[in-house]
Amino acid sequence: MKQLTILLSLILLGLTAYSQTVFTKADTLRGSLNENRDWFDVKHYTLHINPNLEAHSLDNSSVSWDCQVLKPHQKIQIDLQQPLIIESIYFSVVTKMNGYYSNKVISKKINFIREGNIAIANIDTLLKKGDYFSISIGYHGKPREAVRPPWDGGWIWKKDSNGKPWVSVACQGLGASVWYPCKDIQSDEPDDGVRIFLKTFEGLESISNGRSVLEGEGANRMGEWIVNSPINNYNVVPYIGDYIHWSEKYKGLKGDLYINYWALREDSAKARKQFTQVPQMIKAFEYWFGPYPFYEDGFQMVQSPHLGMEHQSAIAYGNKFANGYLGRDLSGSGWGLKWDFIIVHESGHEWFANNITSKDIADMWVHEGFTNYSETLFTEFYYGKEAANEYSVGSRRTIRNDKPIIGHYGVNEEGSGDMYAKAGSMIHNIRHAMNNDSLFRSILIGLNKDFYHQTVTTQQIETYISNKSGIDFSKVFDQYLRTIQIPTLAFSYDEKEKILTYQWKNCVTGFDMPLHFNYQGKHFEFLPLDYQPQKRLIKLELFDIKAFAEEIKKQYYVGIIVE
Ligand SMILES: [Zn+2]
């Protein structure tokens, strides 16, 4: 009976939670850790990629996974999207020595069943917890071509203006399994990184993430790249084209940071000028967020045949070497034209997305909210706090409040696009509510230190911020991340008695965000003494209640009603 009740309530819960969106079995296979996925931890991927530039296919390619057993199981899910074809899967038991994985027993071919965008392979060998094993997947075929990269992604087979091939991949959301076999879920990054062998072509460069094995010699004729840090699958990408390379050594918080730049030969003059913003960006973000998280792998800015993406240690840049977002200021404040949106935003993701990664893409505000706010912080670092406030207020114009920022868990679903500006505005609110900028900055640095190279849940981030600030922000997170209602301060002012009455409306029960702000040279604070719907009164010599309310709106993303 108890089981039946649990079952019934699970069904009911399922019905309410998913009544608006229909998810398929494929969504669940992709978005959750089922029994064929949760028993092992991926430690390292080795990719051998042979793109065929004429046929737009991948020929004779392979990917090896080195993994550790968490609990014994014999079936393994491999994500590889159609129409790519798996030729064979080999299995071997391996040992880890000096950071390398090597075969302990001869590989054997194992059986697998293809089922849509996954394959289930049968390992057929008894493994114990803690054992290491490796599977090597041979595959080929024509990977999905990108329709409108980076949003509607896949492989991009372009030509530069001289008719030379210019090839890359953008696959965030869609998933890296669109072009290589992997465990396609954000919660399992290869802890020891990735090694990429990318086919080389006469007169073209074959670039990927991290460091070239030939670093220091300029051109990379081998196409062999090493990433030492954990990395999101979707961040691993090739760039093939007629690239010019230059580099510099940046003196950063953790010592020498090797910065490599790659631009098409035809654009190299414009790129050399625009990319001078890269060290400026590193300087500002190391101030706000702490050391760049991937010193071992270096930093690269690579011109891409699409607008841009946060590809770890190989940021994709396609913003046409102009300031703003394709020459426009998304905030409308004017400050967005002072710097290159793609250099700032995509690199900001090195801290929030690449260093700190959400386990489930439903929590992607952790990537986009903080990175959206990194734009405000970059503006503040170079142009001051007033400019930063103006930028932040301006960026609110893209907020839609269409659906909650947090999506459904376990089905590979992102929430609302409000994960950018609205989550960024929520962070702006929290900062002002703390009323202590050095504490706020130490929390940003602390997040990057305490969750260094980790995957996280929204709950971990929310709890961390509340604990470190000493303010319980749980209702603020609930309000902004889980509802579409904007909390509204209702004011009324009694001219005769000089008494201001205020009350939170349109908010979750218990919402009581502290408000600190300056008005006409005076500091005001509305502190959480009790909960709505109680009204609070303060005695105040006020002349212009409307101007007073407007001032609050400049510092907080809230609604205001003057009654
Ligand atoms: Zn972003």
C-alpha cells in the first residue's frame, strides 16, 4: 500500500510538473543519469577526428573513453546522434599510471544495440568499484550541419573570402553527441581532460582546445591538442582554416598565462587590433572572479564562422571585430559600445560555465546569469559604478518573463532565455541587498575557488551565497528563478504626517529582500523585519515620492507602485 501511494503520488507529481511540456523517452535518456550511465565516471576522452572537407563527413574517426567504475554494471549508454554510424566498439581494462591510462588486457570487440541517438553496449566483463576501463568507438558519417549557428548548431562547412575551407562546430544545447560519441550530460566532465587528434590539411591550420603539442613553434601542423582540465563536452571543438597565429604571455594572478590568437589571414590586421581587449578582459575578470581557471591549458581566442561560443581555452569569436553585439548595444545605455560583447561575454564563461558548470541544463542560469552580470562588472572595472548601473538597468529591456528561468530537470531542457538578463538583474539585486561590495566580490571569487572545476546544482550556488553573505536569499532565488512574477513595492505617503508606508506585493510568501539605496545623498534601508502582507511605516521628510521610487528601480529590478 505504501508503495502504491508513493507510486500514485509520483504519477500525480509527474502530471503536474510536466503538464505543459511533453518530453520523450529520448529526452530522458539524454537528460538523466539512468542505470546505464550512473555506474561509471568518465576520466578522459581521446578523439581522432578525420573531417572530409569535400564530402562534409567524418571518415574513419574514433573516440576512446577512459572511465572508472563507481558500482558494477555491464551495460553502457553511448550517445551519438543520427545519422552518424557506429562501426565497432572495443573494450579493455586499463590502469592509470602517472596520469595516463594504458591497456592492461588486450582489447576485445563488444556487442552493442543502436537505439535512436544512443547505443547500449554490453561490456560482458566483471568489473569492481574503482577499476578503470576503456571503450573505443569507431564511427563515421555525415554529422548534422548547422542551420543557424551557434543557436541551431552542428558542423559548419564554410569558405573564407579566398575560397579556402573554414570549418568548425557549435553544439551547445544540441550536444556534442551530434558529432562525437560521448556521455552527453553536463554532470560528467572528463576529470583528466581531453586529447584531440585532428586531421591536418595542406595550407590550413587544425586548431582545437587547450595547447598544441607544438606550442611555441607557431603553426600547428600536427593537429594534436591537449586539454588537462575537466571540460564540458560541447566545449570541445575543431577549427580548420587559413589561420594566422600570434601569442603573448600575460602576467596574471597565477603567473604566466599563455594567450594564443588565431584569425583568418584576410582578417588578421583587424583581429590584432580588436584582440587587444583580451588582456583587458582577463585583468577585469581576475579582479572580480579570481584567477583565470585554466592556466595549465592557456587561453585562446579563435575567429569562428559563427557569432561566438564559450569553447573552453579556445573561445570562438565571430563578432566582426567591432564593439557591441554585432555593432549594437544590447543595453541601449551606450556603455555596451565601449567594448566587444563576444570577447567579454564568451570569455566571462571561462569562470561561469566552464569552471563552474551546472549538472543539469535546467540550471543554466548559473552560466548565463553570472556571465550576463560579468558584462556589468567589466563596465564597472573600466568606467565606474554609475556606468555599470546604467548598463545593468538597460539590459533589463530584453527580459520577457515568459516562463521560469529554471527548466525541467532530467530531460535536457533549458529554462527561459531570461536566464541572461533577468538572472543577471537578480544578481545585481542581491549585490545591492548585501550593501557590501567587497563581500560581494569575495563571494564571486569564493564561488570560483570552492567550486573550482566542478559541476553544481542551483541549490549549491544559492546556499553558498546565503551562507557567505549571512542573508537568507532563498525567497529571492525562488521569486526570480522559479516564478515569472516581479516583486512589486507598493508605496503610499502621508504628506501631513510625513509617513511612508510600503509593502511587497506580487511575490512568493515570505519574500523580503533587503533594500539599501541612496536618494538625494541620503542612505535609505528597508530591512526584512517581518513578512508581507504586513505593511511597514517609516517617518520620512519626502517631497517627491515618485522620484524616490524611481531611484529604487535604478538599483533593483523590482516593480514599484505609488498608491
Ligand atoms: Zn552566454
